[in-house]
Amino acid sequence: MKSNLYGFLFGMWLLIILGGGILVVIIGPINISGFGDFDLIINSGIKAIIAVTLVIIWILILSKLKNWIFRKEIKS
């Protein structure tokens, strides 16, 4: 049981670090222009939508991983 819990925690931290790296390295430098005064608002909106989408994906992955670990433990 402990090894599965440690695996889950490792996966959780790995996703957190990867998500932060993706946001800083890839999403951060995105710059959209051509909308005049609305450039900053559109930039922020697009980055926020991408960040929220990644968070939702990470939550779904962790939920599936948790369910898999606990089903495996219950069967054994």
C-alpha cells in the first residue's frame, strides 16, 4: 500500500512540476498582437484558458491514477 501511495504522490508532484514548466516556458512567451487596445486582454484570456484546461487535465489524470491504485489495492 505504501509504495502505491508513494507512486501516486510522485506522479502528483511530477504533474505539478511539468505543468508549471509548460506554463512558464511554452505558454508564458505567447504574444498576440493586432487587436489594438485589446492585445493584453486577449493575451491574458488565452493564457488563462490554456492554464485552466491544463489544470482540468491534470485533475482528471490524477483521479484516474488514484482510482487505479485503490482498485488494485482492494483486489489484493
